[in-house]
Amino acid sequence: MSENTELMKYVATTCPYCGVGCTLNLVVNNGRLVGVEPNQRSPINEGKLCPKGVTCWEHVHSPDRLTAPLIKKNGKFEEATWDEALDLVAKNFKTIYDKNGPKGLGFQTSCRTVNEDCYIFQKFARVAFKTNNVDNCARICHGPSVAGLSLSFGSGAATNGFEDALNADLILVWGSNAVEAHPLAGRRIAQAKKKGIPIIAVDPRYTMTARLADTYVRFNPSTHIALANSMMYWIIKEGLEDKKFIQERVNGFDELKKTVENYADAESIHGVPLDVVKDMAFRYAKAKNAVIIYCLGITELTTGTDNVRSMGNLALLTGNVGREGVGVNPLRGQNNVQGACDMGAYPNVYSGYQKCEVAENRAKMEKAWGITDLPDWYGATLVEQIKQCGEEIKGMYILGLNPVVTYPDSNLVKKQLERLDFLVIQDIFFTESCEYADVILPGACFAEKDGTFTSGERRINRVRKAVNPPGQAHEDIWIITELAKKMGLKGFDLPTAKDVWDDMRAVTPSMFGATYEKLERPESVCWPCPTEDHPGTPILHREKFATADGKGNLFGIEYRPPAEVADAEYPFTLMTGRLIFHYHSRTQTGRAVDLHREVPESYAQINVEDANRLGIKNGEYIKLKSRRGETTTLARVTDEVGPGVVYMTMHFADGVNNLTNTALDPMSKMPELKHCAIAIEKAGGN
Ligand code: SF4
């Protein structure tokens, strides 16, 4: 054995990218990562990884990593010591708080970082500044899932696991391109197909997942409610609803029945011929066990919460909740979308979705955290905080987010961040957003810290430290607890991830039993896990729903059009989405050689008929314009999108979010990232 191989070790951890939560071993040689291998014993990925997972270690030792705290002086960043940087943050946050009160600061954390960072971050915001202005980027992907599934079932999380799709008799994939966006969940759909389970894909775009399906149903963008209502009209008309299930376990049937009567034939809205609607409805209702899998096609709209509730309606109407092979399952885009919300990095709940407005919950947290006067108000959400910059909000702390690229209306985001008196960004790379910061704190990436990610199936997967952070960079828990100590706060003597997790468990009944010892097992634990001898809960709502009366709720929901629809000036509908080769704003995947080579720049899909009419050729540059801005991108001429529809990837700076709309879903405050009106011209302007 050579000297180097003696120093080699494998460190079992979890992929830092999508919410499937594949587990893998990082290969470490001489203190540096040299590769990755999938975990063969994982019940999630069974020894497989997607292109992102295989390359997930490549950015870790990038020379571009932030290695020292930076303070902006006279418009330029200068390296500083940790004491200088943290003293400045503590002083300026305190000054803003003293002058403007708890609503003068905004706190935003990433759902890409570990649960323990999210928990300690929201605890810091609430303890230090008595504020509920704390949110995470699940807001702009699955906020409507949290809100909608809570209203329908009492719990804002997936009802069943990924593998459970193999127990279904029919899979309805709606607004999800799982094969590309969540490849190892997509693998379960491919396995189901091999097993002979029929798959219906409902999507405005003929995606990789739609190609895999037996039946592809194209519908007009953002008309989900009308289509679901049409399906439910015909299910009820034919008497195919599950009467026993409804009688015993469901509220609201009469309201739903009355509402869907107006949708017998809504082809003029959703564009799906009546015979196709009936076929889809009858197959879903007649299947012994049918599961719905959905994603951002459902949620990233101003009707997001109602779209999710429509999926809940379908499942409750047909009795497809609470056992193997059924349910309603959102696929989470980022690794810890589920966990960041579970940890209470949310403006109206503490960890485990304990509502801040409930006096007993506040009293419990005040006792545990040794403080008084926790607020009962609903804090400002991610996009609301951006809109309030320079007005109510004067200072902001952003952990692991790149709002300039990933939030809607990039031009507005830049303008608003400039209006802040003081902005702190904690990250691993100097992102496009860092330009707007006053202080930059260098954090640690997934390979440099311990902790947990909670996947889309509520499975709490361990993250383990394999290498040290570069230079003076530090684990994020260390940064936040040091800052808290500098402010004289008690309750932050929590040096390890396990200490933080135990601090969380002590105040969170639904996760109290999920000890680190239990999480060591390859299969780990799915919450709820209320006691230390509890095995966890892979399937929710078996006996009763998590609502106050234990029943599921049907809702009569009317179709509403998007906030901005195509018109004479902006005649195309723009949809956005993910690529298999990139993740979020590419700060990590853009530094993986093979991933960057596959897709080095942004592109927009445009229908063949539209391209011919506008004289646009495949591979040439086009300019897309909306009421908010413009971007230049490559044209991909295709029939994957229908006439009048353009699809663009979300990953590139100065890209699609120069165009997108900040209009919000009134219930979840989700911005309408998936639908706005645009105009197209050749990049030369002719
Ligand atoms: Fe990572 Fe998701 Fe790919 Fe699995 S499917 S390897 S979790 S990006």
C-alpha cells in the first residue's frame, strides 16, 4: 500500500444537491477530496448517482472559495479578522434594532445548508432581535406545498416515500420533470414503468419525464385548477368518488361538488380535449392505488397553494391517501427544502411547525431559550423582505443565498439591496449578490461540516465532515454562535452539530425521537418520530389526518388566471425550470468541469412554428423582454413547448430572472416564477 492510500478514507455523507437525498461516500486523500462513490447500502439511491451527484465534490477545493472575512471599505472589500468582522456585524445590527425595532432586520437562510445551521440561524434572529422576519428559500419553490398540504391534510410534507411509487397501480406526474430535476426519484418512475405501472404525465412541456410516461397530457400553462376541477366533475358524475373514505375521513365534499359543476368542459381554459380529461379522470379514480407526484410546475405560481390543494382534492376524493402506493408527493428541488422549513426558518412557525401565534408555543420557546417577549406576528417572507429594503427593513443577514440571480425580477432585487444600510452575506463563494454586501463571512460547504439534510420524503440524512474549510473559513454554526456570544446572548454554547440538533429536539415533539444515534443507520428516520423508541413514519395519515379534527379537507377552488398573461405587446408565455446538469445559480455546478461543458450558457426553448414566423434559427442568439427587463440567450427551436410558450432554464446570472414577475400567491407568498409575458426578437434587433 502506498503512502497516499494509507491516508485515504471514505466519509459517508449526503449529496448536497437535490431533495432526493442520495447518500454517498466522499473519498479523501491526504486531507483533500479526490472523488465520490455512491453508497451501495442506501435504500434511496441503491448505489447510483446522477451527473450532479458524481461531481458534487469538485467545487470544494476551488481556488475561488472565500477564505477570509471581508469588510467593504470605500467601495472595496478588504480582508479582516473574525473579531473585526463579527464585532462590526454585532454593532451595526444592534444599532439598527435599537432604532427600528424587530421589523428593521431581515434574516434569510438557504435550504441548501444543513438543518443545524437553519435552526441556529432562526434561533439567533428570534432571540437576539425578537423578530419573525426569518425565512428560507423554500418560499420560492415549495412554500405552497407547506401551505396547501397543511390545509388539505394537516401536515405540509410529502405523504409517502419515493420508493413507494412502486406499490402504486397508477402514477400521475403533474408539473414535474423528475427524470431531469430529481433523477434518482425519476429512476423510481422508470422502475415503475418497467414493472408495468401506467404513468400519466401532465405538463405544458414534453419533458424527459413526459417521454417516459405511457400517456402525455399537454395543457395550457397555469391552468391546473381548471383541469383538476374538470377531472373531479367527471369522477363525481360517474359516481367514482370513494364514498366510504369521504364519509369517514373527509370534510367539504358538498362544497367541492358544487364548485366543480362549472368545469364539466373547461377545454377553453386548460386546452385538454374532453375525452382526454375523462380518460385521465377515470383511470386515476379507478386505480386501486394511485399516487400523485408533483413539483414546481404546480407551486411556482400565484395560484400555487390552490394548485397544491387541487392535488389534495383529487387524492381525498378518490381515497388515495394513508397507505402504500398512494398519496401526494412534492419533489423538493434543493437538498434541504424540507428541513429548512422543519427547523422553523419560517416567519410564522418554530421548529416542527409550532405556530408563533399560539401563546403556549411562545411561552415554551421563551422558557427553553431563557428570554421573554417572542413576537406573535407573521414575519416578512423572502420576497416581501426584498420589497421592504430601505423602508421597514434597514439591515439584512443572508446565509447561502444568491438573490440577485435566483429571486424574481433581478433588477428590482439589485436596486433594493442597494437601499439597505447594512447587508451581511455568509457564503462559500463570492456570488453575484456579494457585490451588494457590507460584510462577507466565509462559511463551510457540505463536505466541511457535520449535520443533517431532510429529504423530500421526510428522511433525515446525516452529513459528515470530510475535510477542513479553506483558510480562515469556518463552520456556519461556529460563525452564528460566535456572533451570538459577542452580543452577550445565552443559549448559544452549542459547539457541535449534535449539540444544536439536541437543542432543537428538546423543543420539537415531532422530531424528539430522531437522535443522532438513530440517524447513523443507512435508512435513517422519517419524521414524525416523537419518542426515542419510535421507528419513524414513512407514510403519513394512515388512521387520521394531522388536522385539528383528524379529517382531510376538500376545498371548492375556482380557477384564477396568472397575474400577467400574454398580450399584444408581450405575446409569449415564459415558463422556467431546471436542467439535469446544473444546480441553482451554478456557484457549485458551474465549477464542475463536465457539468459546465454540457451546458455552459443559458438557452430558451421556442416552438418551431413561432421560430419560423419570427425567422429565428436553432442556435442563434435571441433577446427576450418583459415589463421588468431583458436577457439575451441561445434559441433552441423545438416542439417540446407548444406555440406561444417559451421555456428557459433558471440557473444563469443575468438570465431568466431579469424577466420574471414578483406577483405573490396570497396564501403562501410564492412569487410567480413560472409564468410571465414576454416578447422575443433576434439579438441583433431585426
Ligand atoms: Fe444528488 Fe439528487 Fe442526483 Fe441524488 S438525484 S445524486 S440527491 S442531485
